[in-house]
Amino acid sequence: DAALEHVPPGVDTDRFVPDEVARAEMRARYHLGGRPVVVCVSRLVPRKGQDMLIRALPAIRQRVPGAALVIVGGGPYLTSLRRLAHTFGVAEDVVFTEGVPGD
């Protein structure tokens, strides 16, 4: 159909494959347990929209109790995003972690 276009994943799925041991380690490291998790991997700059995820988290948690947000990346917007999480009362449910090296 001309109105539809396939967009391939932004992650190299040949290189980054699910690893249950690593997943369990990450969940333990960030005290996530079995909570549902939304993950955003991106440079932390305003145009990427991480602020929208933080603003949406209270509504997400109404529909998905216990949901957490993990923001992976670094950048100049980090301090503002941390403040925003406090403002929206979700700081305990948002995990910020550094980016993943490309190699």
C-alpha cells in the first residue's frame, strides 16, 4: 500500500540481542524488579522529547500500575529532566543512566 512505509528498527538487532542474564542484572542494579518498564535510549537534548515521556508517566502509571521509565543517555538536558521528574512527582519511578558505548 502506498500509504504505508516500513521503517526498520533503530537498533541493530544482529548486534544487540536479548540476554536474560544481563536483563536480570540491569533490573537488579536499578531496583526495577518485575515492574513494567518504558525505555528511551537517546542523547538528552530538548528536541528528542524525553520531557514528554516524563510528563506522560503519571498517566501511564494509571493504566499500568508500577510502570517505570528508564532514560539511557547523556547530554545537556539531564539536569532539566531530573527537575521535571521531581516536579511531576515521578522521580522515584524514573531511572537515568549513561549511554551505551558504540563498540
